[in-house]
Amino acid sequence: MPARPEVTVAAIVEREGRFLVVEERIRGRLVLNQPAGHVEDRETLFEAVVRETREESAWCFAPAHLLGIYLWRNARTGRSSLRIAFTGEVCGHDPHATLDRGIVGTHWMTRKELEEEHSRLRSPLVLRCIDDYLTGRRLPLDSVAHLDLHTAVHMRAVRVG
């Protein structure tokens, strides 16, 4: 088991009661998930969620709020994921874009439709994020800070000085 969880981001996007989901092939199984993925080296959380949404769905995502931070341990594999979920809007869909490897397609589905496909959800986080969204949970984007080494050193010097 990894010593620390994998850090991932996810985009929770709703239009007229339907949520943007991707259908992807994971270890030979077709599953449903929000556009989501790993944060790459030297990438901010905002950059990661915009990139992952574009690569997996061909939509341009504009984060508006932090939905929440979720730690989930997959009992089957023992792997843990720390998911940082954002809400926002999409625009500029490119229907001719090549999607990430494993992505079969994108769909707009209601919560009920997703619940009916429960066995196909990539993780329990899919419905948990939608449920949190539907309760109105929203945190300001400035709740998320990204500090590079230079900024962190400067801030420490200001506090100490």
C-alpha cells in the first residue's frame, strides 16, 4: 500500500439537472466518473482540473468553487486517493478532440440515472460529490492556495521579519 494517497482533482458540472460524466475503460471494465485525474508535477490544482476536464471530455472547464476534499481508500486494491473536487461551468466543446486513452465517451446524466448505474461507478466519490453539490455546498476558490518554494520562503521571511 502506498505511504500516501494519490492526489486527484475532479470537475463537478451540472446543466439542467444533468451532470457531466465520462465513460472510461479501467482494467477492462467500463465505468462512469466525473472528469478527473492526477495532479502532475509543477501543476496547480486549478491547472490540473482544467486540463483533466479538457483531456477527458473535450470541454473547457472554468472552476467557480471548491466543492470539497475527499479521502477514499479502495478496499479492493488498498490504494488511497485524495480527491479535490471543484464545481464550475463548461464551454467550448470540441467534438473532434481526441480524448484520453481509455475514455469511451462523455454523457450528461441525472443523479437518478447515475444511481441506477451504481455498479458502474468508478468509486463512491461520484455520487458523494453530486450529493454534496446538490446540498448547495460551495467554498470560495481562495480556500485553495498554491505556493511555490519562492513564495513560501518570501512569506516566511515576512512573518519572521
